[in-house]
Amino acid sequence: MLLNELLCISKVPPGTKHVDMDLATLPPTTAMAVLLYNRWAIRTIVQSSFPVKQAKPGPPQLSVMNQMQQEKELTENILKVLKEQAADSILVLE
């Protein structure tokens, strides 16, 4: 979603894949949007590989635990997609 929004703001036609673009021929704002997204994607993948110390929660509450589980699943889904696209992001950044 982030990449799509950045490309939309940069007025790239819908459906254009970021790996199909030649950065040298793009307007500076579009090239910057593509580079920002790919740097963010790789940085997020790298940071997710480091262990994170979890804060000790207070007494468990069902609604809080449910929300935490939903956030964890969402984060895992985003990381899964980013990892699948990691090779493309590295190629763009090279």
C-alpha cells in the first residue's frame, strides 16, 4: 500500500510495477518515491530479524490480548510480503 500511495502521488499510471521502471528516466519525485519504498522495505526486513524484548504486560485482558494478536498477525503478513519482494527491492536499489 505504501508503494502504491507513493507512486500515486508521483502520478505513475496505475498497475505499473516498480521493478519495470527505469529510475534514470523517471521524474525525480517518482524515482525518490521508489527508492524510499525499497529502502524502507529492506530496512524493515533487516530490523525484523533482530530479537525484540517484549514489554511485560499487566494482568491479561481479553480485548487487549485480542488486539495484540491482530497486530502481530498484520505485522507478520506485511513482513511476509516484503520478504517475498526482497529480491526486487535489492535489484531496484542496485
